[in-house]
Amino acid sequence: MDYLSFDLRIGEWSSQTHRGVVEVLHCPSGEGRRFPFILEVDVTSVLRSLAGDPTQPRRFGRLLANAIFRHEIALAWYESYQIARERRCGLRLRLHIESWELSRLPWELLFDTRADEFMAFDERVSITRYIRLSSAPAVLRRSGTLRILAISASPVDEAPLSWQNEIALLREAVDPLVKLGRVHLDTCEHATREKLHVALVDSHPDVVHFVGHGEYDMLEQQGYLLMEDDRHRSVYMNAVEVARLLRRYGTNVVILNACETARGIWAGLAPTLVRSDIPAVVAMQWPIEDRAAVTFSKAFYRTLASGRTVDECVSEGRVAMDAAIPHSLMWAAPVLFIRSMNGQLWTPDQSSEPPADRREEGPSRASGRQPASAPDAKERIFRTRGPLRMPEDREIIMDRPELGRALQIARQPAVSQYLAILSARQTGKTTLLLQLMDELRDRYACAFIDLSVLRGQDSRDCFRLVGSQLAGALADCDCDVASLGATPDNPVAFLDYLQRLAQAVPVLRIVLMMDEVGALSPQVSDTFFNTVRTIFTQGRGLRNALAKYLFVFSGAVDLYGLTFGTNSPLNICEKIYLEDLAPQQVERLVSAFSQRDTAVAADVGAAIYALTSGHPYLSMRLCSLMEDAQPARITAQTVQRAAAQILVEDDNLRHLIQELESQPGARRHLRSIVIEGQSVPFSRNNPILAALEMMGAIRPGQPCSVRNALYERALREYYSLPAHAEGSGRPSASSG
């Protein structure tokens, strides 16, 4: 079954106030705005009560659904479900859970009060956990044979497991595919670290199935698998070590029949594997009986043998466990982490491939129709979500002059300043960071850290994340990073950890690329960035190991505030402002249509530039919409039709309006420029004008002007609404 995605962000939750924020990031019926929610639960008490009272799962499932699926979010869910049903697709609920406490809850118990049933038992619904990363989802290896490696470890000093039975049932389940030559099954029994390595080298498996024990260390916030030693006693292998091996040998899917492997947001075992570009991981969030594990595996692989998606395999496994062990919560233990776009575990033969995925983004909600045969996501030229990467996006990545300036600073003999890349949302900051990392990694050790996973977390989580990500990035250097001990969770320990890490790693410079600076709460931001300033100050002495570190930040309004003023923690940064694309770069973007043999009129590039003034996202979005429409010839009129679709509904315009809604002073100031035509001199010393620039509403020039023609159209419509004649109220959907 093909699936459409419903991306739901749940974050900013406080265990003290029980309040958080929920937001539809993307779904078949469109995006949504943020809503506060209240979830009055004590996570530890909930987990204890669910295990002891058979009436609790339904009650708790209703509690979760009533807290999250409210207001427009419930409407968007049911509209998306209907769209998926009409297209004969499933609906994949991708949960972006940003709070460590909330990630411990069994969201697989979400209850549909309309159907009076758990959502997980709806054959059209797949409940998954999703971790946002800077890179695009990995592409599965193309092969006519699916290679499965079954690994078992049952140390004598741990509870015994019926691993022999599970391996035997796995063989039975895939035997039909083995006989057809579609599957090859290898095993690694009584796995030690060395035996695991040898098995991976020999097999290069697409799927790794682990049967054994897992643990999660609350103190260190770290997940482990338990392997065996030569005497069959337990040996701990942490999440980073496991991920390093599996990533190296190209594993696509990992099945973890081991308890506590689903815990944690980034340092747990399953999340760490996902961050290592493994497209799908199935893990257990609490211990399950051997009988349940065997039942799940048997159903999972029988479904896999019929060529169905990982979503369907997990769903069938749940149903099988519920049927075999009624009145238990075993069926809710499996958690599916997925980044694969279509859920396929391997690329089937051309003759058996399903039709290309239908696009989830239509031309507009108003039109209610989708392109008849939009390009497959893997074959798209123009991408409007996520950063661009080499070599797959070579044709649409532009050489931006800001990259040269950043490289010049980064390659100086000594770190005299840190770097801040400043610009509005969706203007290519993350792409620039990744380009910078690609250019520097031959000489320096580089780590990319996406701070957006820390929404709603405290400063301890921030230090742990940065420490663990940095250790993972430096693990391939010629040093024993693991010997440095647990990742720190406070400023003093963090400084000491970075000092010892720099002394241990034989490189000239360690570059930390820190994306999405604005995701941190004010309290976390103050604590962390003042610590970063201390690193810079102490590193001024060239003999100090901290002199190796170069921090590169990217952000918008929040980062500007951190860099502006004598008392700001990041005024130690050289500020680089990203400019929009030049006309010739837009022309080059348009030339990529030649890959589809599409005729393009000579004035199309100029028509796009006249509307966007080179705004990277808007220029790309216009091209993407025209790519979806697949006209025989692209003309300036085609560009205008695509622009009309953007003005009806677009995430970038919606976000700009939401930013203005949250800042009345900026909204009134911009109104004087757009509607009243006032001539306002631009200065970044004016905090309101600086905020408008970082929102993307105005361009730095004399006098101030709206950034582009598309923004001006949307803003004029926005300000024309009666509610905004006096600068209050909310916009309608049509205002973008």
C-alpha cells in the first residue's frame, strides 16, 4: 500500500505545567498553525498503570487523542484520511516528538473515538516516529535479492531467550522468497563484537534482525545492545558503536527484538540508528514475552514475503500479537521509526513495482485535484523541502559568494572569530552549512548538529546532544572517544569534555555546524551560548586545546539577537548575511528543465526573477509547481499561473504572516511601508527593521522595500482584511 504522510510536531511540553504545542507540519490537506495543548500525565505513573490495569490503555489512548487532535488538527486529520481513502492509499502519522518525557509515552495507543478503536488497528493508518535530519532520506540499494542477517545474543548472565525458535520461524517465513532467489538469509549466533563485524563484512545486509537484550541507561541517556564475549557473558555495545557498523555496511532496515531499544530522542538505540541514515527501524519500547516476539516476527516476515511495506509488516505483527496474546499490551510495544518515503524494504523488480507515488502537495487546496502523473519524488529535479546535497542536486545548487567568505574565515591559521550565517527561513542556510562541511572535512573534523530536535528540552539535554553528536562525528578519528566517558550535561563538565576531546583527537581544527539556533528556549539558549562564549575566550590562548574549536551557527531573528550588542553572548561571531539569487542564477535554475526535455521560453527566467527577486525557496517553488504540471512548453504565463497557486496557499507565505501576527510592532511598521508608502531608511541598529529583515519581509536597501513582488501581493491582501486595518486579528487562509 502507498502511504500519504501526516507530519505532526509535538513539543515544548513542560512536566511542571503539563502544557505544550502541537502543529501540523505537512499533510495531504495542507499545513496548519500551532495550537497549545494540555496533557496532565506523570509519565512514570502512566507506564506503571498501563502494565497493571487492562482498562487503562483505552482511557489513556483517548486522553492522548483528546489532547492532541483538537481544533483544526482534528479536521486536518479526518480530511487527510478521506483524501488517502479516495486515492486508495494509507495515511502515515509521522510523530515529531521533541520532548524526551513525551517520547517515553506509548503513542501507539492513540485512540480514534469516532471508530471506537485504536488507530494502530486501522488498516489504513500507520503510526510512526520521525526524526528530522538535515539530509534527505537514504535511497535503498537496488537489488533483486534482499539480504537479511539474523543476529542473536543471549548472554548467560541475562534472562534466557528462545532465540533458536525465533530464528527458525524467521527461516520459515522467508523460505518461499529464498527458493525464488529474492531473499538470502545469513545468521550470526552467539554474536560477539568481532563476529558481528565479520558477519556484516561478509553479508552487507539490507535487513538486520537482532534477537537479544537491550538496555537504556537513564543516567547517561544512552541505549545499548548486549552482545556476548568468548565466555558467553554480556558485553555492552552502545548506540553510536552499533550505528557506525550498520551504516558502514549499508543496512536499510533494522528489526530490534530487544526491550528498551525504542527509548530516548537522540541517544537511544533506535533514534541513533535513524540519525545514521538507516531508513527504517523497528524497536521495542518495553519488555515483551518470548512468545510475543516470535509471533511478531513470524507475521512481520510473512507480510514482507508478499512484498508489502514496512508499515504493513508492523501492522500485521501487531494484529498477530493481539490475537495470540489477548488482553495484553504486547501489540503496542513495537515502535516504527521511518525515514523511507514509501516504506518499501527493497526495490522490487521493474515488472512488480507499484505505480509512482502520488504527490502529496497539490497545486492548491482550492482546486482539489492533483497532477495526473506528477514526477516520482526520487526523480524530481526541483526540491522545496530539506537542504540540497551534492551530487544528487548538482544542477540546482548555486555557487553563493557567502560560501567563499565562510571558507576564508574557517581556513585562517587561528580561530579569531566564530561564524554566524544569518538569513530568513528557507533561503538556503542549511544547504550552505552542508557545503561548508563538505569543503572542510578533508582537512578538519566536522560535526553537523540540528538544534531543532531540542524544542522543549532543558539545558542538560542540549549539552548531552552536542556532546554525543560531536563524539559520534569524531569516532572515526584516530582516538578512543569512548574512553572519555559519558557525555556531559552541564557547562563545567561540557568545557572539560571538549578540552579532553580536543587533546585526544589529532586534527588541527574541529568545526561544529549548529543549525536552527532559534529552536532553543531562551533559558537553554542563555546557558548554552554563554558556555560557547567561554570556550572561545579560553581558546584565545593558542596552547589551549579549546583553540581548535570553530563554531558556525545558522539562524534568523533569534541568532541576530544573540550576535547584536556588546553584552550578547555571540558577538564573537563574524556575521554573514545570505543574499538572494542573482538573475543569472535563476536562469541557471530554469535551465534544469532541460533534463525533462521541456521547452522553455526565453523570458521564463526573467518572469520568475520579477516575482521572487531571486528568493531561493520561491524561485524553486515556482519551478516545482511547473514541474508538477508538466506543460508541453513553459512560458511567462505558466509562471504567472504557478504564482497564483503560491498565493492561494504556501508554507513560506503562511509562516511570514504568522511571524507578523506574533510581533505587533513589526506588523505595524511593515504596514507603513507596504500600504502607506512611507520612505523608511534601513538600519540593522533598528531592532524592528532587523527583525523584519530576518523574517524575510524586507530587503536591506535605502529606503526599505518589500523583499519581492510575491510577498508584496500577499501582504497587501493581508493588510486589506478588516481585522488588520488596525493591526489585530488573524488572517484568513487565502492570505497565505
